[in-house]
Amino acid sequence: MNLVELTRNRVKEKLSAGRTVLSMTVTYGRGSEIARVAQAAGFDTLYVDLEHSTMDLRDAGQICLAAQACGVTPLMRVADWRGADIGRALDAGAMGIIAPHVETAEDAREIVRRARYFPAGERSASPQLPLLGYRQFPAEAVCQALNDATMVAVMLESRRGLDNIAAIAEVDGVDMVFVGTYDLSMDMGLPGEVCHPRVRAALQHVVDTCRRAGKHVGIGGLSGQPEEVGRWLATGARFISCGTDLGFLIKGSAMAAQRIDAIASRGEHGHE
């Protein structure tokens, strides 16, 4: 397998073609099987959430490698982009990072610097990368291929970030602005009111600003609001976070228990 095939990022390809990307968040699963679950369910990508889980980097990396092998693009949401988390996530097998709590263009530039190799950034080079199957290629070719393939997404979750969205969206090397709608609603003093007119106006401002800057828009926090997701798909958002593995497990388990309980209840009443 050549370098181009090894570093193919199908999510970036779909977004560039204007197509919708469906993402599953991994917070609970610890085994590589969760990658196959994501594939079977029809997700284009999964992102391992290291900010909101107790998962360690080794498990996260194994999930990413399994996802890549079955055609699901692996991303990681790092816990803290200011330290070594970005480089370690990418070295472990992620094909992109999601950086939380980005509020300024300076934040975004620092994230790009840590996520991309020279000349686009200052990511430290590793001699053997699992993403490349531990194969050796010329250093310049690796840097170019991984700079092209790596997806850099910055999260907008606050009013300060919203105020600075124009400058953030203009930062070279940022591929996508990913709105954490639930956290944004909380910072706006509207906790959980993701359909509130003020929250909708904020999201529209992000979509319009990113469109002008040529950047993709991702939406999270709306998995329980399918009609609201449809609203933002219609306006140009293309990366949709559909929910967490744990959330899917709880919802599916509850539905199964309720169905069987309803059948059992009908049977009990029929014998009265």
C-alpha cells in the first residue's frame, strides 16, 4: 500500500464534495470492536472523546487504528490542546483532532502549529507511525501527505469564541469549526435550550462566517433534536455528531426493555 492510500482521509474528501458526514462519539467503548460497530451502523467517522471520558491514549489509539482499517475515519477530541495531547493523539493513530474551548485566532493558530508538520506547523516528527503501518517513506513526502490528510477542527463553545469567529475561521490550517451547541447554550445563559432563537442566531452566524472563509462547519449537541439537525444541514453544516456510544447503548437497551415490558404487561392483564 502506498503513502497516498495509507493517508486517505475520507471525511475530508466528503466534506470537500459538499456531502454530509455522520460521526459517532466514543466515550465508553474500550475495545477495537467499537470501530466495527461504527462501520456496521453506517458512520463515516468516529471521534474518541478524551475530554469527557476516562479512556487512556493506548486504548484510544487502538480504536483509531481499527477504525482506519475498516474505512471509518478516526479522530480524537483531545483533553487539553495546550500541552502534548495533539501530537500524541496523532502519533497514536488519529487522522485528525478536535480541539475544545477555542476562543481566539491565537488559540487556533497554536493548535495548527501543534497538529501540522513543517512548513505548515511545528509538529514533532516520529520515525515510526502506526497510521503508516510502520512503513518507511521519505520524510518530506510523509510531512506533505500527513499535512494534507490530517483534519484540524476547532470547537466553538463560548460567547467569546463566537465574538471571535471571523478571525478564527480565517486561520490557515483550520479545516472545520465544530460548534458544541449544548456548551454554547450554557455559556449564553440558556442551558440546554439548543433551539432558542438566540442560540439559532449564533449558529447561523457561525455557518455564514465559515462559508465566507471557506471552512466546514460541524454541529454537536443536537442528537436528541433531529429536526434541528435538519435545519442546520439545510443551511450548510455538513459534519454532524450523532451521539455517543454510551447514549446509543442506553437508548437501545431502554427501548428493548420497554417493548418486552409492554408485552409482558398485556399478558399479565390477559390472565386476570
